[in-house]
Amino acid sequence: MIKMILKIGCLVVILIIAFLALAFWEGGDKLRWFGKETQKQSEKLADKADKLKETGKAIKEGATEVTEKAKKLKDMVGDKEETGEEKKEQKAKK
């Protein structure tokens, strides 16, 4: 277990040294390019997230409207069923 931790530690140190050497050797141009590309992609991702949020709100509003209409219809059908049952009771009494 300790050997694995040491190997991972050495690998991290080597990667840090390689990163710094590349940054000094290339002057940071490649790192700036990577930063710019990352920023562009994050902006695209943010736009897609906003669109998804708007779509979710629209779906939620539509579902709320449908639910309200279904409740109204259920109440109307329920009232008619009660009046129908009352008529049946009245016929049975006759």
C-alpha cells in the first residue's frame, strides 16, 4: 500500500515538473490557448444549461395547466355522477 502511495506521489511530482518545464519552454502560449478554449466551451455549456432550464420551466407550467384542467373535469364529472345517482335513487323509490 505504501509503495503504491509513493509511486503516485512520484508521478505527481514528475507531472508538475514537466508542466512547469513546458510552461517555461513554450512561453505559456499553449496554456493560454487551453484556457481560451476552456472558456469558450464553458460558455457554450452555460447557454445549453439556460435553454434546458427554460424548457424545464415550460414543461412544468404546461403540466400544471393540464393538472388544473384535469381537476376541473374530474369535479364536473363527479358532480354529474352524483346527480345521476340521485336520479337512480329517486327511480328506485318510485
